[in-house]
Amino acid sequence: INHGEFVGLVGPNGSGKSTLLLAILGILKAQKGNVSIYGSQPMSRNLVGKIGWVSQAASNLPQEIRITVEELVKLGTINSKNMFFRTSKDAKNLIDKSIEMVGLVDQRKTDVSKLSGGQRQRAVIARALASNADLILLDEPLVGIDRSARNNLLKLLDDLCHNEGKTILMVSHDLTAIRQTSHRM
């Protein structure tokens, strides 16, 4: 996958799409071959903050968890290098910019459990953006959201790719969405 490219990964259930994402992240080890991200092995210190991850269940937060959009997005700025320090001015700017990019400025103080499915998905994407990642991996981000939210989310991802120079790899069963938005499948 080249820098600034939007690639859609499609295939039937059980074909290994999510497994591939987990191998890219270094959560699973490839049984054959190897994975290289920006010339480094998965989980390398060189990759800290370069990969944003939105899992299948990321927007399905348990109802008993009370966290605002702003707090959720702030989690994206925390990594092994800064976890014991106060939020810097740069991190606060990233949080604000990420919330603005996904169109949730008016909901920044809203509890995530009160958001619609599409808004929750945008909040989770904002968390990935707040990490200032170059590569964003999304596993089935369109599941459980209505057509309008789906179209807004696809436009956001397209804008991130074209206007922000983000590289995106998105797993989806929605072949129409992948054809409509990605550079290649």
C-alpha cells in the first residue's frame, strides 16, 4: 500500500481480512511471509503513533462506561512515550482538530453512549486521528450505521486520504462502498 492511498480489503467471512489487520498491528504473528510497515516490523518502536486502529467493536462501548467524545479522542494521544505526563498543548490541539475533522464539535462534551451509531463511529475515528497516525486501519467501520451516516463516513475517509495525506486500509463487506471510495480493492 502506497502513502496516501485508500485500499479496500474485501472477501468472504473467514477469509482472513481481520487476521491480516491483526498481523499488520503485530497482535498476531504471520505464519508465513512477513509484514513491513514503513520499513519496520510490526510493534516496532519506530511505529509508535504512526498507526491508527479502528476495530470492529470499537464503537460498541458498554453502556456502563461513561466517557465523553473529548475523553475518548484524548485516549488517541496517549502512547508509551507520554502516558505519565500531562496532556501537552500540541495534544490538545490534535484533539480539537480531530473532533472538528469528524464533525463532532457540538458533541465534544456528550457521553459517547448518547450518540448515534454513525456519531460513535466518527468519535472512534477521531481517536485514531488524534494519534496523528499516518496509516489508519479500519475493520468493518460501516456495520450498524444507516445510509446517511455511511455516506458521511465514506466522505470523511476520502477527505482524510486526499486532504490530509492519510493512508487508509479498510476492511468491509460493503462492496459498493469500497468501489465508490477506495483507490483499489
